Amino acid sequence: MVYNKKVGKKINKIISTVMISVMLSTGMSAFYSNADEREQNEVYSYENVTVNHGDNTAQQNDSDSVGSGRMSASLFKFRGTEIKDYGKKDSSSSISVTSSKYDPRDFGYMTKIKDQKKLGICWTFAGNAALESYLKKNGYGDYSLSEEHMRWWAKGGEHNWDIDDSEGSTNETSIGYFTSWSGPKYESDIPYNGDVTQHEGAKKPANYDSAPKLNYQVLEAVNVATDKTSVKNAILKYGAVASGYYDDAKYMSSDSTSFYCDASLGQTHAITIVGWDDNYSKDNFNGVAKPSSNGAWLIKNSWGDYNKEHGYMWISYEDKTILSYTDNYSIAKVQENKGQKIYQHEYSMSSALTDRIITGANEFKFGQHEALQGVMFATDSIGAKYELYYIPEVNGTLDYNNKMFLKSGKTPFSGYITEDLNNFPLAMGKGAIALRIDNTENNQKSSIGMEMNVKNYKMFKSKASLGQTYILVNGKLQDLNKMPSYAPANLVIKGITKAFDGGKVLAGSDRYDTAIKISQNGWVKSDNVFLVNGNAIADALTSTPLAKLKSAPILLTEKNNINVNVMKEIERLGAKEVTLIGGEGSISKNIEKALADKGIKVNRIAGEDRSQTSEKLAEEVLKINKDVKSVAIVNGYKGLADAISFSPVAGERTIPIVLANSSGMYKMPQELKDSSKISESYIIGGEKSVPNNISSGLVNPTRVSGDDRNDTNAKIIEKFYPGTELEYAFVSKNGFKNENMLIDGLAIGAYASSVKSPIVLANGRLSDEQKRVLGNKKIKNITQVGQGLNSMATTELLVMNSKK
């Protein structure tokens, strides 16, 4: 008794770089006694799609820019990867690529045969068979994966796919499912329901979301070249190649085990190629056509145990349909689930963007304290040089000029590639991962895989939005989805991250709110509060020692009006006295009146300039503490960051900070010059900031400085926090591009001094000197202060701390 299959429809579609062959077979669940009961096969052909964007023809001067040719999503097939150098023999035998026969069933590498029954979703079976074969052959285990889960994943447009149960699809769908980490799930949890179509009432499984995923995630999928050697090498190395052929009963042998089609008719059925036999007799092919030579591929089918090969079949090497399209894939690399998160905008390639040199970037909104552990991308540019970058977003715009290098290499194959990264710390919030491909060395175009809508290809609809994908044109990033020739479209660039626990964030919606958060975190109540203009940091730069002496938080205000939430915080603290830092040009009389109206006593400390204000603050410190033993000098114009770095030390040890100018001129209370009272003076910052001539007027001076503000910060931590453990480290912005950004550091200073812990200043990653100093310390509480690129340094500390 021989099963005859019911042949379904197939849509032939060529899309840009990927020749999409829509495969469908309605399965083998029914027995037919004659060919008249089979449906006629129909082939629909749509016009090819060629898209050229003609705005990018200018010669580029920036080596990091798009190349000089036309950037396009123009028609060309995936070349596939020629796999010539896999020299290993099969680990369980003497089989090699030169062997005349290889049947994985002889070595126990195959998983069970399945039956797709009446549904036209052969692509789910071919995809799962490729992954199951890879896992079993490479020692990961014997798994039966759920076609039912993949079936429903590709419906409704949630993942850009909307595939009917009788519509068919391509191997791009299953590869997109795997590489997006949407699955797979286990057959035992979500069993196949192939007897009922969606139109007949089949519903998404109730446990579609809740069922556990396979504990392995696909990292790489290689697009395999169609020559015999490459396919054999891929089978030996990866276990199987997902492919397809044109199925028609007239080309099938009488025993349904051998198939040969002598016409280039396209493909209608997805299968996996799992073995070969160079000597398989041409006489076994007794359909309407017969090959001229021996030799055939062993394929794993999805029609159940329908023939004497128990569901496997032989297709002649000379068949003109198998391997005839470019969606021939092997799973090339998996990893055990590490609890990572994948950031992505697309769920499959439908094309690729090409140019001489091309740089693309996908922007994502990253979570709290995440480190980038990998980047997945798709390309057809075998052997091309690639570079990966992180691009921060600054003031709502991606700052390409301050991109941060991640890694470089050469693309090993055509397909999906994942580059491992060593916990690159990400800024919390928006930022982009950029990929630069340069294939000029091979005198070929460079490409990055892309999702894009294609005319009449209705089962895949891109949902790309503005602010997701960018390309570099003439040295500037441009939103791909503002270009009508492409939109909606997204590049295949994915970020793989892991969040590190243990970090805390003291950050509000703005600097005023951040200061409130610090106050709420550090003080249940306080009789005293210091109030500082949120845009005039220099006035209050040296206030920390006095604030610490009075156990007072530092809050921020605008010049003329006190923020309603700031006032609420003053009331929550039960403050009886508020000290204003700065003159009326910094904090107006209106503020004094608003506080007085609440029955709060108001004091003001102000000088004619920042230097005199620091002198007056020092005098107030001396009034409260008569036993001051040290003083510190900082440049009040160029050394604001140094003052913030030193402020926790100054508060903890009651060291007044006096501001000098670049010539070394300063104003200091006479008591701080008295060698009978002062035992040590500290000069904070390098000689360019605080000149050497300042030393002559100081008692026992010691300079603490580094090459820049971050290194000076490191030197301060090294000298004044010498222990191997820190209770806290407060990571704040270093004001490198805008000194006013130091305001968060000012707000945290009094609290940091109360818990005897340093402020770590950063604008992005830690400096090498900071890593050297902090790498030797175990930090119990790592706290990010305010929003911004300092979140990168916070994550970096968390990563370093996790290894101790």
C-alpha cells in the first residue's frame, strides 16, 4: 500500500537578496487510491522587486560613512556559504565528506518522524527538524520541538508574519522564529493539532505563552551554498540543511521512496536534507523522469511513516528543484539559556540593504543596569570586515561622533552571525547598536539583512517605525523609515543583554526631582535644609562640609520660584531653617518670602564671587567645629568636578574647601593658615588647574591629582578610601560636556559623606585608573545618581563587583 500526497499551492517570490520560495504541502494524513483526487498544482509569479535609493551617490570622505555607490535593496540572490574546510570526520564513525554514503540514522542522530497531516505548514517541520538534528548530533540532547507553537507565532501579524494554515511559507520564517528567540517550545507541552485549520475553529493553545521554551537559544544560522560539497559538509558539521523541492506525484517512484523532477518548476514543499548516497541507483527513480546518473540526497519528510524508508525519502542529485532557491539553512550555533534579553525590531529577513560600505544602526531603549553580551546581525557579505559600535543618545539625538567601539572581525559565513561581547555596559535608556560592513577588500558590495515590505507578498508585513533603524549617509545618521523607498523597514541588528542586580538608582524626572529622591533616601527628618540654585553649581560647590555638620540635605531651586515638590520635601523633613547658598542673583527674595510665609527661618550665605562664597562657608564651618585640622584648595573655575569628587571626604572629615582661580589666588579664613591649628592642606587637581605657587601659603601641602577629572576622582578614592570594602559608591555625571551636570554630585555629597563613601564621577565608562582603583574593592551598595551616561559606569561597577 502506498500513500499519495495531496499537492498544495505554492507562491514563487523573489525578494531582494533573498529568493523567497513559498512552500506548502498539505500532508499525508489521507490515503488516495488514484491521482484524480489530488489538487492541481498552481504557481503564481509576481514581479521582482528592485529598489534603488538615488540620494546617496556622492563620494564619501568619512571612512565611517556609507560607500560611494548607490545604496540599494536591489535584486540579488543569497550566494550561500561554501563550506569546504570541514575536515572532521563524524565523531562516531569514519564518515567524512569524501565518503560515498552517509545516513545519520545509522548513528542515532535523527529525531522522530512527524506528520503535518492536513495543514500546509511544512516549513515548521523543516525548521524544527534542522534544529533537532543539530542539537542531537552535537550532543545537546534529543528533543521534539513544537510545530504548533511556531504555527501560531506566525499568525496575526504580531511578529510581522500572518500565514494561513494552507498558505505555506519559506525557511526564512522558521529561522526568524529561532533567531528572535521566540521559540522553540516542547512538543510535549504544545502538541500538534494538524487535523483542524484555523478556519475550522483551531485556536491558539492556551499555554502558548506560559509553556517553557527550550533551554537552548539559536545564535547563528548559516545560509548554505548549493554545491554538493558544501551541503555534505553542512550536514556533517551541523546535522541537516533545511531546503525544499517541487513536489508532484508524477515525479515520485512507485514506492514513494525516490523522487526526481527534470524541470525547473520552483519549490512547493519544505524538507531537511540529512544525508547522501553517491551510489543510490538511478533505476530507483521510476516516475515520469529518470536521472542520468546515480546519487541522491536523503531527506527527512513530514508526512509520517508513509513508505518503506519510514518517512525519509531520496531525491536525486540531478533534481532541478531541490536547493534551487536561496533559503537553505543550517543551525550553526546555540547556547544554553543564560537569562539574557534580546532587543530587536524585526523577526525575519525579507531583503538586504547594500552599498560599497554600509553602516546601519538600530536604536533601542535599554533597561536598568544592562550590559551588552552579544550582537546578532545578518549579512551575505562573506569575508567582509565588520565593526560593531555603541552609539549613545544625547539630548534626544544619537551622537554618532561619540560612538564607542565594541568589536571587529570578518564575517565567517552568509546568514545570521552573533558576536560575543564582554559585558559592555549600556547607558540606561535609548542608545543604538551600529554595524559597519566593508566588503571592498573582496571587491564586492556590502550587505546588512533587512525586513521590508514587498509588493504582493502579503504574509509578511513590516511594522517598522520612526526612531528604530538608521543608516549613515554622508557622515550623518538618517532614519531609514523617513526614506519612502524603504519604509517601513528595519535592519537585522539585535542586542543581547543581561541585567546585573544590586544597583540602585536615585534619579528623578529632572535635577530638582533627583535632589528630592536623594533627600528622601537619606533623611527621615531634618531641622536644616540647604537650598541651591539648580543652574548655579559654583555658588554651592563648597557647601558639603557645612551641610554635613548640620545633617542637612541639599535641595535645588529655580532663581525666582521654589518648585512645589521641593517645598513639599522641605515640609516632609520638618525643616525649621533653610540656608540659601548664593546671592539674590542666584536665589531671589521671592524664595525667601515663600519660605518665611511657611514659618521657616531663612539664612543666606553669599559672597561677591564664588571664591568669597567658599571663604564664608569655611567660616561657618569653623564656627561649628573649632577643631578643624585640614583645608583643601580647588580651582573654582576649572576644577568644579574635582571639588565634587572631594566633597564626601570634606564632609566626612570636616575639611573646608576653598576655591582658587587659575593663577592660584584665593580667599581663606586666617585660622586655616595657622600652622598651630592646621596640620595638612590638600591641593586637589593638577598643576594646570592649581599652580605650584599656591603651595607657599599652605601648611604641609599634598597634591592629589590625575591626568583628567576621572583619574583625579580615582586618586581621591585611592587615597581617602584605602580599605578593600566600601559601604556605598555613588556614581554621578562628571560634567565633562556641561559643568552644570555636576549638580547631581553636589546634591549627593552630604549623604555620601554621612555614609563615609565616595562619589564616582563618569561620563560613560570608567577610566582605566578608576577601574584599577575600584577593581580592588568590594562595594556593598552601588548607586546611580541621576539619569544619563553615568549609568554605563554604574553597570560597569556592578559587572566588576559580580566577579568578586
